[in-house]
Amino acid sequence: MEAATQAFLLALAGLPVTEAGDLFERDSPFYYDWESLQLGGTIFAGLLCIAGFAWALSGKCKCKQSKEPSPPPKGTSLLNAGASGC
């Protein structure tokens, strides 16, 4: 039983060695050109990254904080803000 289990596991370990690319022909609709897909995705990601940097550095991004601290809201005492009726 142990020998059969080991043989089965060795057979399963050897399956990835066989190339799946040989199963489909280039004219098949199930054949994917992974290198072109990867290259296109890398170019698209690079363009998005450059566009993001350009947008952030263009000055149209309104995420800059003011130099003056904002005043506390009206009706809130700074001394008793954390007190809960003690």
C-alpha cells in the first residue's frame, strides 16, 4: 500500500513537467499568447503610473493641508470634551 501511494505521488509530481502548451495548436481559440499579454499589461501599468504621477504633480490635486490648524467646533469645551458626566 505504501509503495502504491509513493508511486502515485511521484506520478503527480511529474505531471507539471509535461508542457501544457503542446496540447493546443496556435490556430486553436484556446491558445493564449502569454508573452504579448504580459508585455501589454506592463506597458499599460507603466502608462497609468506615469499619468498618476503627472496628475499628482500638476497642482490640480487638492489634497494639500492648510498651514493653520482648524478651530474646534462650536459648542465643544476643550476642557470637558472627554468627560462623560463625572
